Amino acid sequence: MSAHRDVVEKEMNKKISGLAAPEIMKEAMTYSLQAGGKRLRPILLLATLSAYGEKLGKGLAAACALEMIHTYSLIHDDLPSMDNDDLRRGKPTNHKVFGEAFAILAGDALLTYSFQILAADEENTPEIKIRLVELLSKCSGAEGMVGGQAADLQGENRSLTLEELEYIHLNKTGKLLMFSVVAGAIIAGASSKELQLFEAFALHLGLAFQIQDDILDIEGDVSKIGKPIGSDTTNHKSTYPALLTMDGAKEKLKEHVAEAKKMLAQTRLDIGLLEEITDLVAQRDH
Amino acid sequence: MSAHRDVVEKEMNKKISGLAAPEIMKEAMTYSLQAGGKRLRPILLLATLSAYGEKLGKGLAAACALEMIHTYSLIHDDLPSMDNDDLRRGKPTNHKVFGEAFAILAGDALLTYSFQILAADEENTPEIKIRLVELLSKCSGAEGMVGGQAADLQGENRSLTLEELEYIHLNKTGKLLMFSVVAGAIIAGASSKELQLFEAFALHLGLAFQIQDDILDIEGDVSKIGKPIGSDTTNHKSTYPALLTMDGAKEKLKEHVAEAKKMLAQTRLDIGLLEEITDLVAQRDH
């Protein structure tokens, strides 16, 4: 996995440094791309490709595009008018370093560039690429991640039902995770049955990811998660432990992990790495 | 032209209203899309298609995508941390109505959706669509419109050289106008010679557009342009009249119009509508 991470990070840096753009833009884009992170999405994409025994080069462009979209969403979410966060992974957020205007533009540029990267990829056919563009925009726009963030903002400072909470997470986090897995499968030429299984796998994985996030906000180690413990409670955010009790949330986490693995097993592919990632997501400490 | 405008406006409304997204997102997106405007970019795209005698339906998706990208850029440019504008075309700007957070998200959603629209278009082949996605992202991202906006912000409150001013306008406005024309030509199956001529045409048109913008900021009628006269001077913006004198700017405008028309004539296509648009751009009063 760390090899995958390195390859994607190098490729992203190469792509940004080659841009014919004002230096300030490249610096602001690079700052957040290099701010660490688990690179979960690119790793999921490449792990799905490897379940088919496909060479990873076919997924490299899509993996970079995916991480850039994820990074843009963090930059915009951190802005003063949104979540107003000064720190992200223990480092000053983009707008703290470059100012709000350039942070907004860096996000816009990363979002836009990710579609350019998908389109310019020479490893895949136009048919595959256009499917990826369509799915990525659907998963990351108003019907996906951006819609989830809007619903999250609207739900602030009031109690949500479990259904509302799941809508937010499904869209805000789940759909981009879903793209990560399904994009790998599309590139590998998956059957429609396999695509369905991978989609279901990713949605369970996404909910598991979010439940663990909520648990860490209460039981986590501040030095590992890079932000204050208890911020959800302080910000009156609805969370799984709040809605289900801590034991209930942990039970729910287990259920989603089990379902996710069941879906994987049904593909009858070489899913060892994807299972490993699933366990890491559920057991991570940051 | 007004028929083209109506078709594009109806299609955009249809597309947004069909989105499975939080109502607030759809309202914020629609608010700015419906705030009027000349629809110059979609009209240019459809006029280029019609120079080939192609049916306009082939360009409708791209025309909508284009207007959505343009609209997103206006929403983000108007934000307090950018140009801090309260009015746009005589109406409150998006963040004045929906707040900054939803304005940022509405922009993000429009940008993202435009790629979805291009990809989902059933009128064109994957080969054509992937060329459009690549060109649109290049023209609107860090190497185009977003880069131009960044350079514009960096150039505030200092005098620019004519070269710096042209870099800003070429990127901030010119490249999306270039996409408008070239996308129409790509859809129509233009030769590479024709693509070059259309690209050169559009770049001259873009500079003519910007010079007239600067002239209107001094000589325009406030009731027609929907914003205060003299705002460039108040904001210490570098402009063509400031750099070249008013007579020099008007001379430059004429030159770009003449060059633009020369490029059109060399295509030997049915360019009547494109010539008409060129004159309108140079002579417009708002």
C-alpha cells in the first residue's frame, strides 16, 4: 500500500509542477496535496485494479484525479464560511496560509484539473474515460459530495435522525469512496454484476469509515488525529454514538464491515488487499 | 440568437430541476443561472455549429455546460474574499442571497455538473466528448480562467504592463470564449486548419470583448451595465484606456475586430452569424 501511495504522490507532484499557471496557484494546490493524508481513495482504486490482476498504470490518472477532488473538498470545507477550521492534519489549513481567495481558487483548480487528468489519460479508451468522467462528476457534485456538504451545513445545530445522518455521510463521503472502487472495476472491464457488488462494498465501507470517524472524535488520541477531541460534541454535530450509544455505534460498525466483506467475497476475485483495507478503515486510530 | 438563448435557458432549467440534490443547492444554482446575461458563450458555440450547417441539438449539452462554468466563475468571483461584489446585473449576488457557504457550494456544483453534462450527452461520440472535457477543463482551470483570476487578484492595486493585462484577459475571459467557438467546431468535425482559424478568431474576439468592457466602465450608461460606472478607476484596476488612452483603446478594439473577421473569412464557411456576434460584442452598451 505504501508503494501505491508513493507512486500516486509522485505523479500528482509531476502533474502540478508541469502546469502553465501562476506560481501562487501551483503552490496553493501543492500545499494541500502534500499535506499528508491516508490516500485511501487512490489506494482503493489501485487495490480494485489489482483484484483483477491489472497493471496499476491503467489506474494512475484516475487515482490522481480522485485525490485532487478529495483535496479540493477539504480546502473548501475548511473555509471560514464553512467549517472554519484552522488546522487540518496538524498543519494550518490552506486559507490560513494563502488567504481565502487563493484557497477558493486552488480548490476550483484542483476540481477542474481532475477532469483534465481523466480526459488526457493515454492508458484508457475514450469509452472508459467518458464513463469515469460521468461517474466522478455525479459522485462529487450536487448529487453526491457537494450535496452532502450542503445537507451537513443545513443540519448544523439541530438533531438529525439516523436517516438524515446516513444521507449526509452517504453523499459527503460515501459516494467518492464508491467512485474509488467502481472506477477501478470499470478500468479493469468489470461485469455489471461485479460493478454492483463493488458499489455495495464501497457504500458499507464508507459508512464504516464514518462511524469510526465519530468514535475517534470521542475515544481517539489527539496526537494521532491531528485535531481536538470532542469537536463534534462542541459543534453540536449529530453522530452515530450520539444517536445509537457508543456500544450501538460499534455494533453498527461491525455490521457494515461484515457486509462489506460479504460483497467482496461474492466477486470471487483476488480481494485480499481490499479486505485488508476494510480492516484498516474500521480499526484505524486517525 | 434569441431563439438559441431560449433553448439553452430552458435546457439548463430542465437539467437542474432534475437533479437529486438538496433543494437549497438547486435554488442557489438556478438563481445565478437565471440572473440573465447575454449567454454569449452558448450563442457562440451554436453559431459555430451553424456555420457548418450542423443541427443545434448536437451542441446543446456543451452550450449548457459552458454557461454553467461561466456562471460558477461569476459566483466565486463575486465572493467577499475575491471581488466582494453585492450586485451582478443589477441583482444581489449569490452569496448575498444564500450566504457564502452555499454560494461556494453552488459554484462547485455548477462546475462539477458541467462535466457531467458533457459526459452524459447522447448526441456525440465518446471521442468527441472526451476532447470537449479535456479542452473545457484546460480552458477553465489553472491554465485558463482560474489562473487568470489568480493573476488578476495578484495584480490588484499595482500598475500592470500591457503584457500582464493581456495575460489576465486571455486567461480570465479569452480561453472560455475560445472554448465556446472551438467546441462548436470540434462537434461539427472541423479540420485542424479550421480549428486554428477559429481559435485565433476567438482570441481576438475575447480581447475585443475585454477592451469594450473597459471602455464601458468609463463611458457606459449605469442603467444598462447594472453596476456603477468608474469602478475600475476606484479599484485601481489596470485597463486598456488607462494604458493606451481612450483613443488608443478604441483603435485597439477596431484592430482586434478586423483580425477576428479576417480569421472567420478564411474558414470559407457560412460565417454570417459569427460576424454579427463580433460586431455586437464590439458595439454593445452593456
